[in-house]
Amino acid sequence: MSSVLFVVTGARTWTLTDGTEHPTGYWAEELLTPYRALRDAGHSVSFATPGGVAPVADAGSLTEGDAESIAAIDGLATPLVLADIDPSAYDAVYYPGGHGPMQDLAIDEDSAALITATLAAGRPLAAVCHGLAALLPARTAAGESVVAGRRITGFTDEEERLGGLADRAPFLLESELRARGAEVDIASPWSDHTVVDGLLITGQNPQSSASAARALVAALA
């Protein structure tokens, strides 16, 4: 059995360029689907957020039964403090999305250090959708972006436009990843698309949660 850390956004809103506080959080499917896959494979899951705040699911992501399933997850309502995490204590790290990570994890240095340490140690790191925003501040020991030269995917600029927020977004995730030297491999909007580059596993959108989870389970096997 392996121990997996889910790093979850603590943000409840995303500040848009017009000053609007867009309600958000983590995307329920992107947390629940990988959690269930890892649990069913016999792995243990812990949770951490910036400041140890209780994370909230984006209301727009909840489907029937999700709230009850979320409430039943041990440790999710009382997460660990991200700054206190010892990277060596976990066999893998996973970042679910939702727009929340665009607000906090995109600039969180504790998260960035965890990502750098996990990749440097050769342990699996997975992220889905906007969870890849956490990769933006992470740098190698040599000072390069951890995504430079890596083949990844993530929530696309086109998907952001189709979602109606691109014109007011402080930044677009795909564009920012490309600016840091990543080879961003994208599929058509809302299609299941997961990319595996060594032990770096990325999923494009909520529809990719299950395939990304399968890839993470395989990496831990």
C-alpha cells in the first residue's frame, strides 16, 4: 500500500480582472474519482491545503450524491497544513482542479517546493485540469521551470473561452504553461485526455479524471 497526498485548493473565490469574486473551490469529480480509484487499489490518501483550511467543492461541480460522498471522506474536512508537509512522507502527490488553484496554488511557494521535491525524488506527481496551476511557480534546483521540456496537458485556453471566463481571467493556464517551456498536448474540448511523461501525469479536464487516476494507480504498482 502506498501513501498519496492530495493537495487541494483552499480558495473559495477566483478574483477576475474586473474585480468580480467568482465563486469556486475544487472540482468534485476531480477529487472523488481519483480518491475512489486509489482507495479501491488499496492506497491511503491524506489531504493538505494552504493554511490547513477546510476545502470546499465548487457548487457547480456537484452532482447527485457528491455532497454525501465528500462528507464521508476521512480527513478532507480537517486537512494538513501544506507548509508542514514532509515530501518524503508520501509516495505520490495529486492535485485536483477547479478554478480554486488559479487563485492560491498558482502562487503558493510551499506547494511549489513540494512539487520540486517530489519530481526530483522520482515519485509520481499527478494533476488534472486547473490543478496544473500549481506547477507554475515550481522550479528545479537549477532554477528552471519544472514543466520546461515536459509533455503535459491541462485545461485549455479554448475550454476557458467556452466556459465564459477567458476574457476576465487574470491568466490562461495553457498559455502560461507554454510560456514556461512546456509541450502542451491538447485534445478537443471536454474530451478525455491524459498525458504521461515519465512519472508526471496530467489530465486535461474533468472528463480526464478517471484516466489520470488509472495512470497514477499504474505508476504506484
